[in-house]
Amino acid sequence: MPDFSLFGDEHVRRYEATGGKVGHDWNGANCLILHTIGRKSGETRKFPLIYGREGEDYIVVASKGGGPENPGWYRNLVAHPDVKIQVWDKVLPVRARTGTPEDKRRVWPIMTAQWPAYDEYQAGSRRNIPVVLLTPR
């Protein structure tokens, strides 16, 4: 059973305060902090997300636990794809793009190795859960 005692804003706070020493490794998965720009507010928003790697790209999954709608952070990325991520103590500018069906077939196993429940989320959802590739700029 996953430990959700480190979650949301507290996860972000502790990750940033420790350069990822607390929060990068979370329930057997690797996490980064995604800095988006609110599509309505224009304000910076931060989200702890499980990530994988393929080459230079960082990969995240817009699962929202298999919910019926895409998460807000994903909608922010669609509106403003030039964002930042923090991995450990490094903050990197990246450009986000939604993976194509081919991308998803290729990187999905990378992500389910990080968080096996992604398969359950996709199986239980009517939407095609997007994968997002974050390419350093």
C-alpha cells in the first residue's frame, strides 16, 4: 500500500527544501516537480509527478488516478508548453508535448515500471490517458 503522507503541496515544499533528498524517491518511484503556468491565472503552479526517462526526455503521465478528465496541470501544459521541472536540486527549462499514439506505446512500459497502477488507471478510464514528453531546452 503506497504511503501518501508526503503528498501535494507538502511534497513540493519538502522536495524543494531538501533538493529532492526528501521526495524524489517516493513509494518506489522517482518524482520531479513540474512548474506550470496557470492557463487562467497566469501564475506558477507546482506539482510533484512520477517520471521516467527516455534519452534526454523526461516522461510524465496525465493519469489523475484514472479519473474522467485530464488533470489541471496537463491542461496548463497544453496552453503553455514552455515550463520548468526540478529533478533533485536542478531546475531545468523544458518544452512539453503530448505523446503520439506511437510515443505512448513506446514509453508506457517505462512508466508502468515506475508505477504499475497506471495500467489499472487506463483500463478503468474511458479517456486515453496522455503521456507527456518533457524535452530540455
